[in-house]
Amino acid sequence: MESNYDLIVIGGGAAGLAAAQYGARASLKTLLVEEMAAGGQALLIDALENYPGVMGPVSGYDLSETMRKQAEAFGAAFLSASVLALRKEGGLFLVETSEGELSAPAAVLATGAKHRHIGCPGEEELGGRGVSYCATCDGPFFKGKRMLVVGGGDAACDEAAFLAKLSDKIVIAHRKDRFRAQAALAERTLRNPRIEVRFDTVAKEIKGGKKVESVVLGRGDGSSYEEPFDAVFVFVGSIPQSGLALEARKDDSGCIVTDDRMATSVPGLFAAGDVRASVFRQLITAASDGAIAAHSASQYLDERKGEAYV
């Protein structure tokens, strides 16, 4: 296996795929390392309708596969492996993977974020037995059943809409008095006759034996009640996967702080997508981050060689 590259991209979501494409287009020997299928959280999107230039709806899988093929067409290489560690020695980033060690003078972290859990009793115990973090993955198992969606952002509204295609017994509970999703999504959710919206409501406990049977819901006034459900879908935010970020500066939530060139506080290390601090997270912004990160990495390498365009 080849081990030396100009640019190594860690993570294969929209940000990583864009970085790989733009790195290869800049004539950099580029490798993208991803432990699962390329696409990241986009693979969970059933119908994407707001990606500029793409007349939707298109599945997240189809869009991700197109991006992967584009990156490969420009010359990017792909490696299916887990990244175990990242360190910098003598101007090179050494990437320890399950398939061996790699090196490059520049790297892009596009490791994304993982689903945040509610943290209530029963959530972990009933995981995979009615508690899910992916409606498109598990929703079809509960067709016609009573399903609870917990959350109030874009993901919660998107996934509730998907589940509403499978059942007219969908309840979405959000702890605040209004959604934080984009206005169009929020309005569509409120108008959907198959979705019952409950604001100022939290999931306090998920009950069941071999599977989810009911949920204890808490009201804003402190009272609570128990209601039968067959499944609980949780969309309450995400946790940035920034553990590989060396000594790069992070914000209070653990997101990597970058400048407008996607450069971290570690020279030669760039970050893109959900793993970095950002005021807005969408597929289009992740792809933009990746393109900028690769472009900036190319400039950084030119500067190292004294070939910067002035």
C-alpha cells in the first residue's frame, strides 16, 4: 500500500469528499481515509431537495456516490480504514490507521459529528430495540406504528416527515416552545396532518422489556405522563469527532476552531464540515468547507516549497 501523500483527508462525508476532489484537481497526491461508506450522515437522508444545482428530491446516498466518483475521476485515492492516531513530526503528519501508517505534509480533518443522546433511563438499554438515531434506517420496521421523534432542529423535522410517510401516528416532542429548524422545515412539520407537535415536552424515561413499549414525557410545568409508543427516534444534536485534532484549538463544545481558510491553529492541519465551529451546518456548507480546506492546503504546500503565487 502506498503510504506517502501530499494531502490526507480523514473522513468521507460531504466535506471530506469535496476536499478530496479539490485536492486532486490541484494536482496533489490525495488520499481520503474513511472507516465506513463514503457519504457520512448524508447517507441517512431519504430525500434531499435543497442542494443547489441538484433538482430534488435525491437520496443522500446517490448524491454521495456521485461526489465519490467525481473525486476518483480527478485522481483521488480512497482507503477503507479506521484512523487510530494523528501526530506531527518534522513537518509531516503521521496518520496511524488499521491498515498501516501514512504520511503527508498537509491534512484535512473532516471527521464530522456523532448523534447526541438524550441520556434518559431506558435509552441505552433499548437501543436497537425501538430506540434509533436513523429514521430512514429503522423507520420501515415500524410502519403503521406509534413513533416518537425527540428534537426540534432540521434533522428532527426531516426525519419526522419521512416517518409520516410510514404512519399517521407520529409525535414530535421538543423541549422549547418553538422549533430551531429552518423556517420552511418548521412550517411544513406544523402543517403535516400526520405529525402531532408537542412543545415544552421532554422524554424522561423510555420503558419496555424486549422492545420499546412506552415513554414517560415531561411537560414544561413539571408534570409528567406515560404514553405508549413502539419506537423512539432521537435527533437532539451532535458531538463533534475532534479527538484527532492534535493540539488544535477547540471551542467549548469541542468543535475545532478555524479561520476563514479552514486552517486550524496547527500549521498544515485544516478542518471542514461538522467537526469545525460553524454557525450553520448543511451539506452545501460542508462541501464548501472541504473545497476551501483543500485549496488552502495547496497554498500551504506551495508556501512550504517557496512557490507561493504572489
